[in-house]
Amino acid sequence: MPENSKPPEMHVGPFRFTSVGVRIDGKPSVEAWKGPLHFALWCQKAGPWWIGDLLNAGDDAFGEAFYAMCEGAISGDQLNRYASVARRVPIRNRRPNLSWSAHAAIARLNEAGQRKLLGLAEQNGWSSEELRVEARRFKA
């Protein structure tokens, strides 16, 4: 980012989100905290999918040079992981009630296997590690 440009911010009511934290103007009521807190939790959960889908679409449109836009933001290994899981697990198979890590655990399975194990994980409340074990067993 150029030296003279201001870092991006996003405002949700009195809550000012930046890349390094949240500033709160005034003393909002406890009810006012619910929306911004849920927003932050949603971003944390959705972020890996957004990054992976953007990387894959950008790569399709512009080729390898697209990845240069992300240099220094996070490790190349993590970028590749986000892109790989997003590429292998189609949106139609993704379960919003399960973590990105749960989806990473089944990413190497075919689509039918993904749907089956994600459904069982949701139904049985499996952790990502339990799902990883079941995915290995399923693949064998």
C-alpha cells in the first residue's frame, strides 16, 4: 500500500473494523454488539472460502500472475491450501454449519463421498479431526 494512502476501514454502527483491530466509538448498548460480533465471526468462518474462490477465479481469468497480488499477505502454502480446498469442494457441497477445516478433511474425496461424510459429520457432531479419520477410512 502506498505510504500516503489510508488503510481500509469498515464501519458497522459505532464499531470501526481495521486490519489490526476494532475501535468502538462511545458506549454502545450490549444489544448493539450482537450484529458486529456475529459479522466478525461470520467473516472468520467464511474468509478461507472467499480467499480460495477469489484465487481460483483470478487464476482462471489472469493466470499465475494473479497470485502476485497476494505476496506477503499470508504464506504461499496457506494460499495454495485455500485455493485447493475451494477448487475441490464445490459450493453445492459446502455446509455452513461445518468449519473450513472439516471441508479440508474431505477435499480429496469425490463429490458423492464429500456429501455423504459432510452430512454424517453434521448429523453426528464430528470434529474436524474425527471427520479426517472417517475420510481416511472412507477412502481406503
